Amino acid sequence: MSISRHLLAWSAATAITVTSLVGAGAAGAAPGRPVAPQQVTGTVTVSAAASLTDVFPVIAAAFMRKYPGTNVKFNFGGSPALVEQINAGAPVDVLATASELTMWKAVNAGRVNAPFLFAKNGMAIAMPPGNPAGIKRLSDLARPGVLVAVCAVAVPCGATTTDVLKLNSVVVKPVTLELDVRAVLGKVMADEVDAGIVYVTDVKAAGGKVTSVTIPPASNVTTTYPIATVIGAPNVEAARAFVTYVRFTTSAQGILHAYGFARPW
Amino acid sequence: MTARRAASPPWFLIGPGVIAVAFLVVPLIALLLQAPWDSFASIISTPSAMDALRLSFVTSLIATAIAAVIGIPLAWLLAREILPGTRLIRALVIVPLLLPPVVSGVALLAAFGRRGAVGGFLFDTFGIQFPFTTTGVILAETFVAMPFLIITLEGAFRSFDRRFEDAAVTLGASPWTVFRRITIPLVGPSIIAGAALCWARALGEFGATITFAGNFPGVTQTMPLAVYTALESDRDIAIALSILLLAVSVAVLVALRGNYMRGASRS
């Protein structure tokens, strides 16, 4: 059951994606084809899901080495807030969200071009060092007196968390509904909660600052990450180059893998 | 000719002034224009909206009461420069007013979190934890809003005529009687103004609350947090709740103005 709940909705979207990709390829620079380095320059502003906070700057550093003269700037946050900003006209070049559903809202609003899926992530339980509440499995989070932080259901990590708990028939009463996954991780690292449900990659990013319990694949739920260029992007060429770089280069995919992301294909 | 020139308003002030008004007013009007008026009543009467509204009122009123009980005495002490290092103390207690609220939240965690300097002791000894509780919300609001009350009141205590107090003392009144019967009534309008400012700030508190107390409906999710959370899922709900807060702010302004005028005509 490691299938995203939005997969069905997505397959319809993919059909459109493919068609518009062909169209884009005929019209101009195909996102799938490498853009000549000399055309790509200037600042690229990337709005990215909070769970990409650590990995994207590393990919951006590699991107800037490949395209000297570019400068990648980030705006990290909860995916719906990023979509909301872009739908309201924020001058952003690239959008990368932590779920297909949130990206679909930007697609529907006519604010981004056809997205590519570039990474996949699962959930894990993070605890403060020393695991004060002795959490060993998901069902331990339902014990009375255990303080649990999760994401609000409106953000991708919250939607996936809800799915994981439902799949395992665990009913948790959290003490806080955070608006992005890094806020959950922060509460865990600060030792203000006994456990938080975060992405596998967040546990990896936190290093020794948290301990963790993995959720076995059979009872885990994954979310996939789409990336797209924004329609009317201030820096179209560099935006295309960045999207292409993240999705299609082995170096970017290697970095994603090193940070714990899986391939969505 | 000279008189005419003096009467005509200086052109170089009008332009910037009009821009300032437009800048401050246009977003509020835009908010009203985007409002989902047909579903407004049903949105703000949902249990979750009512929970957030009730929580906001209760916590901000308690925060204001705490600020009054400990802030008014401090304002008096500062105004009379009784404490050693009055200037330093005054600067220190105003810092939370200038601090980004999220920094206040981090500072509160450092002090009252369950691993904090004070909170660690309370948690280990009594099992008391402030984060994720309504008490935590009240602490955050008091921390951020009390300086408004202190500043307003200190100014009032400084500027009033101390001969009334002196006369009362000469007539044999105790310090408590002087404070209660002379000082407080004389600064009454300022107390109301300071408390209203403090309350409005507490009602609007967001950064320190979400950082220190978390975000859970009915426990720590006050109106501003509900607005921000709703923005993640349903913009209409966020706008409706925003308009409710805007209405409260305007109501405070109107009430305050009435009070100021009554206070002025009395004295």
C-alpha cells in the first residue's frame, strides 16, 4: 500500500503533462533537452516544500557550478502556502511541492507549466535523543500522556500522516498541528514533544539530534514531489534549466538519493 | 499674499500623505472585496471558528488582566524612578515590543519550555508544561503585549500633576490610599487606553504563540493561527476570519476614541 492516495487523480494529469510536453518541445526549448549554458544566467527563485530545505541548496550549488552566472534563491515553506503565494502572483521561477495534490492546485489555476515528478518520500517517527517516552512503534503514539506533534492535514506531510495512521488503525491525539514538516521536526529537536511524524528524509537531515523509528514499507504511505516552471517566470530560461537539472541529471538524482529521497519512477 | 500662502497646504506633504493613506487602507478594502459574503455567516459560526474566537477572547483578556496587575505598578515605579537603574529597566521591558514575535517565542521556549531554564525545573519537579497548553498561549500574549500597557501608563504617570498626591499625603493619607484614590483615577483614561492597546496586541498575537504554544484547535489555536491554518486549505475561510478580526480592531478603535473624549472632557 505504498501507493500515493492521489495517484488516480495524477494519472489523468500525466496524460495532459505528456501532451503539453510534446507541445512545448515543438514550440521552443524542450524542458527535457539540455539548455545551452550561455543562455542560462541570472537569479532563479525557487519556492520549495519545507522537506527540501536541506537537499535543494546542495543541488543548487551543483547547478550553479554547471551554469556559472546563475544564482539560485529559495523560499521554503508549507506547499499550500507556496502555491497560494504563486497563485497570488509572487515573482517565482520554479515551484517544487511535497505532493501532487498541492501542485495540481497551481496547475489548475494556470500558474505553472506541466510538472515533473522528481522524488518520493515516506514517513518516519522522530523522537528527541534518549526517546523519553520509549516509543517503539506507531501504536505507541496513541498512549495517553505521549505528546505528539504532526503536520496539519492541509499540508502534504499532514495528509500523508493521516493516511499512515488510518492504514495502521492508530488513533493519535496530537498536541499541535504544525504548518510545515520542519516545524514538527523543530518541536522534536527542542524536546518539547515526545514524538513527531516527519518524512524519512527529515530524520536523516536531523542527524544525531533526533532518534527515530522506521515505519515498515508495507504500513507506510509515500508522497511524490512534482517540480514545475512558473508561467510568466521572471527568468524563464534558468527556470527551465533548473527543472531539467533536478529531474533529469544523475548528479541531482544522486544528491536526492544521498538525502534519503527515493525515485518516483 | 503672505496669509494666503500660509493657508494653502504644502504640496510636498500632500502627495506622500495620500500615498500613505492609500497604502494603509487599500489592503483592508481589498480584503472586504474578496470576502465570501454569501457564506460569511456560516463560516464564522462553525464550531472551529467559534472555538478559535472564544479562545482568543479568553486568553487575550486574561493576558491583559495579568499585564494590568503587574504592569501598572511597574509603570508607576518607572515613572517615579524609584528603582535603581530605571533607564536600563525601562529599556529592557520595552524589548519584547520591538522584538520579532517569533523571537519572543524562541525566548519563551528557552525560559519556559520543558527543557528551559525555568520550565525544566517546573517540568521535572511538578510535571508542569507550558507549551501546547492554553496557559502557554496566555504567557506568550502577556509577554508580547504588556510593554504596550507599561509604556502608555508610564507616560501618564509622568505627565500628571503630582501636587494632588502631595496634598493628599499632607492631609494624612496612606500611600495605598493615595495610589488608589488619587493616582489611579487621575490616569484612568490612560489605563483604559493602555489596556485596550495591550488587549488588541494580545488578540492579534501570532508568532510567539505558534512558536511557543503550538497550534491545536480549541487549546492553542487562536484566531490569527486559525486564519493562517485556514489559508493552507480554504482561502474563503481565512478571509472571513480575517474580517472578523478586522471588525474587532475597528470596534476597539471606536470604543477607545469614545473613552479618550470622555476622559478629556472630564479633566
